[in-house]
Amino acid sequence: MTPTGPVDAQRAISAWRPRLVSARAGAFAKEVVSAAAPVSAVRARSLLWSASRLGAFGESVGLELMAPVLLHPSVIERFVLVGMADTTPVRRRTTRANLNHLARAVVPGLAGPARSPLPRNRAKSPYSSAELDGFLALADAQPTPKAPWSWPS
């Protein structure tokens, strides 16, 4: 059974250990996620991942690991655009949403208005009737006869 509810979220936060970031960045993540009081363990772990990466970014650029500093909208935007430049757009959108959620929950007066959405990858347009007819014609085409295969001598 998967853990759910605020009690399980607090258990997940206390059990979480940073793996790819420093202990200080991990402590920052635990502090801000605990203050945000997530509603489930899954949400808590997602917030912990995002906050720990933000903490590591803050350390790398010399910022103080405090919620009002790192959860400032300009720091979040800088982290998403520069610190996560090598990740996928989906990961950046999710991380930015998680960090903005933390900012609104932990430092409410600081977060400001909601951000503009990042561009999404749109689905390709469907095949036209002519393209479908061409594909079906290829499927019905007879293969060209080839010479029988033989072992090399």
C-alpha cells in the first residue's frame, strides 16, 4: 500500500536522504518542504527533489541557503533557465511549478503573481488523406524479386 496523507508525507521527509547534493542543500530542502506541509508522500518526495537541486544551485553561485533568498522568483527563474539548461523542458516545467508552490507556501509575500507557462511541445498534425493513401498503397505493393541468398564460397 502506498503512503498517503500529511502524516506519511512527514515520514517521507524525515526519512529522505540527499544523494546527489550536499548535506546543506539536503537540509535546506527538508526545511522548506516540511514548512510547506505537502499532502502526500509522493508530493513530498517531488518537492524534496526540486528544493534540493535549487539548494545545490544556490551553493554553486554563492547564495545563502535560506528560503527568502532561494525561493525568490528571480532565483527560481535563473535556476530553471541556467541551472537546468541540460534537462528536458518537461523536467524544467515541473521543477519550476514545484518551486513556485514552495515559494507560495513558505514565503507567501515573496512569490508574487503566477508565472507565464513555459512552451509545450505540441503534437504533430495528423496525416492528410493523400499521405494515408500513399502509405496504404505501399503496404499493398508487391516486393521486388531478389536473387536467392546463398552462402559465400
